[in-house]
Amino acid sequence: MPKLTVVVPAYNESEVLAIFHKRLWGVLNTLSLQCDVLYIDDGSADDTWAIMQSLAAADARVGALKLSRNFGKEIALTAGLDHVDADAAVVIDADLQDPPELIPELVAQWQAGYDVVYATRSARTGESGFKRFTAVAFYRTMEVLSDVPVPRDTGDFRLLSRRALKALSQLRERQRFMKGLFAWIGYRQTAVRYLREPRQAGKTKWNYWRLAQFAIEGITSFSSAPLRLATWTGMAASVFAFLFGLKVLVKAMLHGDPVPGYPSLMVVVLFLGGIQLLALGVIGEYLGRNYAESKQRPLYFIEEERLPGHDAGVSSALHTDATRRR
Ligand code: UDP
Ligand code: MG
């Protein structure tokens, strides 16, 4: 029977994990696949890890990984996917915003021959109008700027085939914008639509500051358009400055210079200063990312792990992702 692993990153999800687990297995038990679940504790401060351990202890098809600290969802997801050895993997949030009931549909598309089956939300309930607006604005901007089309209104909830997993495991960049990476690997991709539900319990880990950083991450990881924007703005400003300079020169030669022009001087100085700072900032963003990549640090460390199917008790190990690289 083909094997399916469900990968669930969780950070401080103790309130919802047990409910999630029950609902997930309610769905998995209806599939004619060999299923298991891999939880990743992304350095939670509450008793998420204790719950994961008890779930894993109760069922050999359940595994759990504990990262050495909070690395953020993108890395937690990567850690999980690195440890999957199955014909397909489903990535799902622990907070029940991604309905597990959709998994059979994802599986059906996979069996129809698709490598990446992503779930696209047709509505966002339980989120404020402003959050919705920023999300829409972000996806549209990505669409315009990004080198690969990132499907709009799509989270990380999706199914990946074995070869898609293998491709993904070869992308070891430190700045991980998973939605973009999923799209970047290519292969046959398709969407399944669903209604996004409000979070069942617990709190979202996102605030606008984190979302803004995430947006910058997404854009800079998949597009160098902002760098080009700086170039183009610089060029336009130079052309304008040249023409304006010419005008000033000609005027001074024809009519002499009675020393006015303070306002126009200020405008030009401030305008160019602003553009220069902006361009420096954009370059800085890319330079910073370059720096992070060049350090070549491992993506994560694992503090404890108990993979699905491993009955031999909890193995405690501190190793890097490099040992898992395929
Ligand atoms: N998550 C994680 N590490 C983090 C933040 C979040 O593993 O640092 C997990 C979280 O437990 C949940 C999923 O990522 O399973 C999505 O997080 P959240 O619900 O906060 O995001 P939202 O649904 O609001 O986009
Ligand atoms: Mg959520």
C-alpha cells in the first residue's frame, strides 16, 4: 500500500493538539493508504511537547520531533519534511484552520498524477477585514514581482509527491519562503478549493510586524525586481536632474542669475536624498540575506525525536539537518 505521512508543525498548540489529532485520524482512517503523522514541536513554551510524546507513545504511527528552539514555521516545516520517508506527504497546520477533511481530495488528485496538490481557500472566515486586505495585497504583489507564479490565497496546506519532496529537500536556502519554494520546484501542480475556517483554539502567532517581515522575505527570496526598481528610479531621477540642470544653465546664461532658487534646490536635494536612502535600504535587504546564506549554518537542530514506526523508545539526539539530507 502507498504510504502517506502528515507533517504538522506546532508552536504552543497544547490547547488544540488533542482535538486536532482526533479529527485528523478520523479522516486518515477512511483512506486506503498506510498513514502516519509526524508532529514537529517548534520550541514551544507550553506542554505541546508532552502532548506530542503521549500521542506518539499511544500509537506507533505517530512520530514527534522537538527542535532545539523556536525556529519559525518555515523551518519547522522543513525539519518535518526532511524526516518523511513516504510516497507522499501532507503539510497541515495544527490549529484546524486547514480542514483535515480535505485530505482525501488532495490524495485523489495525487493519485490522478499530480505532484503538488495545494489547497486554495475560497473564503477567509474569522479574520479581520484588514488582515484580509493585506493578504490580498501581498499575493497580488507577489504575482507581479515574483519570478515563479506563487498561487494566490494558498497557504502551506498541501500534498507533495515523493519526487516533489526530494526536490524540495535539495533546496537548502536559509531564507525559506515555503510557498515560493513549493512553486519553484515545478512538476505537475494543481489546486483544490476549500473554505478556511477560523482557528479552533489558541492564538495566531502572526502579528503585523511578523507578517510584514514575511512579505519582505517572500518578495526578496523570489524576485530581484526591487533592486531593478532602485536602478530605474535612479535613472529616471538622473535624467530629470540633467534636464533640469540644463534648463538652469541656459536660463542663467540668457538672463543672468539673480540668486533665487532655494525652494527648487531643497526639493531636488531632498528628493534625491530620499531615493538614495531607499535604494540603499533595498540593497541592504539583499545584502543581509546574502550574509545569512553565506554563513552556511544548519537550518535547525533537533533536540529529541521519535519517528513514526520507531517503537524502540525515544531516541535523544542532537544532530543537524545535514545528517538527514538526501
Ligand atoms: N507555527 C510554528 N512555528 C512558529 C509559528 C507557528 O510551527 O513559530 C505553526 C503553528 O503552530 C500552526 C501553524 O504554524 O500549526 C500556523 O500558525 P498560525 O496559525 O499562527 O498562522 P496563521 O494560520 O495565522 O497564518
Ligand atoms: Mg492558523
